[in-house]
Amino acid sequence: MKDKNIYDVIVIGGGPAGLNAALILGRSRRKVLVFDSRQYRNEMAMSLNGYLTRDGIAPAEFLEKGREELKKYDVKIIEEEVIDAGKNQSGTFMVSTENGKNFYSKKMILASGIKDNLPDLQGADLCYGKSLFHCPYCDGWESRDKIIAIYGIKKKGYEQAKAMKNWSNKVLLFTDGREELLDKQFKILKKLNIPVYTEKIERLLQKSGKITGIKLETGQTIKCEVMFFNTGFSQRSNLGEKLGCRYTKKGSLKNDDEQHSNISGLFVAGDAARDMKLVVVAAAEGVKAAVAINQELEKEELKELLQKEKIYV
Ligand SMILES: Cc1cc2nc3c(=O)[nH]c(=O)nc-3n(C[C@H](O)[C@H](O)[C@H](O)COP(=O)(O)OP(=O)(O)OC[C@H]3O[C@@H](n4cnc5c(N)ncnc54)[C@H](O)[C@@H]3O)c2cc1C
């Protein structure tokens, strides 16, 4: 295979992490190929909050602006899902797309994001991103002073209920029939005026995605306006497994401070990786991976040149 058929970097994922990585690599005069199946994590959200200069922007608009900015660089975006990825003996990465095409690169970034595990409640899918949220830093401000229901079991629900007191005085905790709080936790929640409903939930009551209440299986209805949940996530893609990546206990891809995975030449960035899962962090991780890759390529290219010229230093 001739070198011209090999991209410097293939980026899997065109969310904030992948696009910002591509931006820095493009500006470093690298030949970059981004694959994007366009199923980004916050696609159901009304707005993207907490990103300086873009606070409140629609997520789709944010991504379109990003793609627009990439047009002046040597960055190609293909809107296809990568279904397989691997690395051959000589260190070249290969990906196969859903349309049966193969592409090759010297380095790879996995920025394929995650999917939230929604609470298993009737109506949850309709409310997700409108009145059902997972992250107070994303949607806490918009929920301030509202009646906030927390859906969570064990320590997670307890911790999230306590944390939300900063955004509203009207916080309620629902454990959905799984009463797994300790006596001490019940006492602390009582002190904080956080009622705990341990009964099983029948369904969410909602109008056009806006939660109006929660119906318990006992028949009781409790009024609330938004719900925050803490029921974990899973990786959007299984390519990490195919490539032999290591995962944390919570299911994030493991990486070091420069976004290296455990596979040489493979970097991970954004929500798929192990750090805080916010747009600004995802974008920053994309940048870190891009800089580390560019520096690795510089070293490898110099080494190759010196070997060719038979210069030994
Ligand atoms: C309801 C909701 C609201 C949120 N609000 C905020 C907020 O206000 N502020 C904030 O900072 N964060 C917010 N977040 C978090 C934010 O969405 C993520 O931190 C951010 O999207 C992570 O960016 P990413 O690039 O890592 O992943 P994503 O944005 O999820 O992008 C990953 C991309 O990779 C693509 N992909 C995956 N697998 C493949 C494959 N095999 N082949 C090709 N492409 C693939 C996907 O299609 C997707 O486009 C919110 C999340 C949710 C769920």
C-alpha cells in the first residue's frame, strides 16, 4: 500500500471531542479523516450550557459551526458508521465502514461517546433532554427553584439529592421500590427537608415532554417539574473492545494524561474516555490527543528520515 492512501489520523466520532481533535490536527497540516454516525449524546437536549461564548446554543448548531470551521483544513468527514477497527503488525490502523469500505491511518482517535441508561420508566424517552436530565452542571440552572425529583438508588441517588439542594429547595428522592438507603442517610435527608419515596414508580406524568408528576404504584401522585437521574451509561460503540482497549470499572476507556489508550498509537477522547463528561472537557481532550499525536508523528518522521539518510545520532 502506498503512503498516500494512508491518513495521518482517523478520528472515530464527530462530536466535540472528535471535531476539536480534527481542528488541531488540520491546523498542524495533518491529513485527517473523521467518521461520524451522527448520534451524539446530547442530541435530545434543548441547549448546550456551560461552554464559554456558546452558553445556551442548540447542540446541532454547535456541531455545524464546528464542521464549518474544519472546511479550510485537510480534514475529510464521512458520515458513516465504522463497524470494525484493528491494527496490523506494521502498526497501521484499519477501519471498515457500514458500506464495506476500508480506510487506513498511522494513528487513531476513538471519540465515539457514550449513551445514557435512562431510568426504566414509562414516558422517560419523551422527557429526556426536556425535563429529564442527568447532569446538574448542564441543566441545573434551568431547573433552579423547580420541584426536582431525583431518580436513583443506593448512594448515587442519596448523593445527587443532597447536591441538588443548591439549585432548589424543593428536592424529592425516589428509589423506585428499591429501598437501599441506610438509616443515617434517611436522617440526613430528613434534616435537609428532602422527602424520600421508596415505593415503586408506575410512570412519569408529562405533557409534551415536560414532567408534571410521578405516579406511584400505590396510586399516589406526587407533583414535580423535572427529574435528574443517575443510572449510568454505556459506550456508544464497541470498537474499543475490538481494538483491545482497557476500561475503568464504570465503563470508560482508560487513558493517561495525554489521552493515550493502552494500545500504542490509539488515543481516546471525550465522553468515551475516563474524565468528566462535559462538552468543554471533551473538546479539550480532543486537543490533548491531537497535540500528542502530532508530536509522535514528528518524532517518527524524523527517525525515518535519519534512517533513510543513514544519519545516526
Ligand atoms: C440530555 C443531555 C444534555 C447535555 N447537556 C450538556 C450541556 O448543557 N453542557 C455540556 O457541557 N454537556 C452536556 N451534555 C454532555 C455532552 O453531550 C457530552 O459531554 C458531549 O457530547 C461529549 O462529546 P463527545 O464528542 O465525546 O461525544 P458525542 O457528542 O456523543 O459524539 C460522539 C460521536 O461519535 C459518533 N460515533 C460513535 N460511534 C461511531 C462509529 N462506530 N462510527 C462513526 N461514528 C461514531 C456518534 O454518532 C457521535 O456523533 C449533555 C448530555 C445529555 C445526554
